[in-house]
Amino acid sequence: MRKESLDFLKKLLKTPSPSGYEEKIQKVCRGYAEAYADEIYKDVHGNQYHVINKEAEVRVMLAGHVDEIGLMVNTIDDRGFIGFVPIGGVDGAVLGGQRVVVHGAKGPVAGVIGRKAIHLTPESDRHKAQPMHRMWIDIGAKDKKDAEKVVAVADPITIDADYIELMNGNVVARALDDRVGAFVVLEVLRLLSKKKINVALYSVTTVQEEIGLRGATTSAYGCDPHAGIAVDVAWATDHPHGEGGRYGHAKIGGGPIISRGPNINPVVHKGIVAAAKRAKVPIQHFAMPRGTGTDANAMQLSRGGTATAVVGIPNRYMHTPVELVALKDVENAAKLIAAWVAELKPKASFIP
């Protein structure tokens, strides 16, 4: 991956943005895309549109959501300890002992998630995940008044987990779901910005996906695309107890995952598979017999309907602070989608 692109991805991963609090990360996306987009604008919901060749008759929307799962301050007790609730699908089993950042009005506040020590826990409960209401955040405050100087009820919270490079081009970070998707849709914009394409391309960094595909619902209505691709992470099963025989075989470094099923338009699916072959991009296949749980769900059902597809980045340890992807899968996803868009005709039809 070229240095400028990797630097952008790292910056995305270092910028916290739980669902509903995406303003800072949209500025990061704008800063990167300004060199490549003809037009950039936001809507009232917070979605950001990066557009080239806007006047073309056929509109294509690429969606990568910038929001991440997180926590929210729910209570502050008399001793200054913070109770919290989840934003999105947080796995409570991985929270105990994590370092966190509370994003207060005066700036970030460091804290840790505490729970009863194993020595004080009954034997029968020692190996059980604790429910969130039995954990708390400790910021070192002396009491409630001291805590309220820097945090308030409803402040968002993110896990304090940094970007790490592992062996063989694999990287780890929190929020790879779905910063890699946002990265890919803007890399496609970069790859196509100097080429003559026959369609209008809307690379949209969507918001609030983790709490119900909300940003894709409004942005798809705004773009009114003929076709759209949601770029998100997908389960890699190439690890102990991955159960590939049950959930589908997918491996890190094996190429982008192309879903097929009712949420996927057959014309778009066929075109992506053909583009992968011509661009010499390895791909993997997933069976999705229902809605995919990605922005493609909302896009498909917008207005009179959109021809949708999903391109997934194989991801180990999804919805934990140590999500893992291969950089070559991320790079190949952008290369594949750019190849598909570049091949579309001026009056492309996606009717099966």
C-alpha cells in the first residue's frame, strides 16, 4: 500500500467516532478526499458525500461507515465512578480491564473499566462474563463533583486501543469495522479521479450504521443511486473454532469477500466477479440468504430500489478492540471496485 494511503488509514483508526459522534472523523475523510473529489458536502444527518462526474445519467453509490461501536456515560455515582451503556453491538465479555477514553466537553479523559477482583468473586462466577451494569469506569475522581468537572451523562466513550502492525502485512486496531470500508470507498475515488468514467460516483462515508443502518437510509435517499456497493468487514473463519464449515470459509489475505443472496443484485454481482477476473484480484464468496446487516440493506430498499452488492474485508475478532485485517485485502477491494465502476456503460441497466 502506498505511504499516503496507509497514513490516511492510520489517521482514520486513531480518530474515535462512536455512532452519533462522527464530526471529527468526517473532517479526516474530507482532508484526504479534497484532492480527488469534484464536490464534497454533508447532509443534516452527518453523512459525507465525495462526488466525481456528478452530471452523468447513471449514479453509483459506494458506502463505508465511519462510526464505531462504543459506550456512553449513563450515571456518575457519589464516589465519582461512571456507569455506562453500550453504543451498538458491544461484547461485554471483552470490556473488563480495558483502558478507555471519555470524550468530554473539555477534552478527552482517560479511564479504565473496573470490575470486582477475581479474589473477591465467588468460585461459581469467576469464569463468567460480567454484565455491563456490574462494571464501571474509574477516571481517578475523588467524588461525583470532581468527576462532573470533566465528564457528563451522555458523553461518548471509546476503547483506548492503538494501531499495531503484525507479521505478513496484517494489522490490528479497534474500529477496523468499518474504517477499512470508509478507506476503500475513498481510495476508489482516488483511483478513478483522473480517469474518464461513464457514471456519477458518490463515495459516501455514512454514519450510525452500528445502531441500525441509519446513515445509509438517509444518504441513499439523497443520492438516489441506480447501483450501490456497501464496503464492510466480513467474518474470517481461518482461526481456531472459526467453524468455516458452518459459517463459510474465508481467510485473511484471501481477497475481498463477495456476498451473494437476496440483498445482492445479480447483475451487479456478475459484473463484480467478472471485473475481479479481469483485474486479477482474488476473491472469496459468502452465501447470504437474507439481509446482510450492512448498509446494503438500507440502500437496496431506498425509494424505488437500488441494485446493491457487498464487498467484505475479511476480519478476525470483529467487535473487539483487536480486530485484524490484511492490508492486501483492503487494497484489493479498492482495486476491484474501481475496475467494476470503470467498466460501466453510460446507460448501464441493473435490471435482472
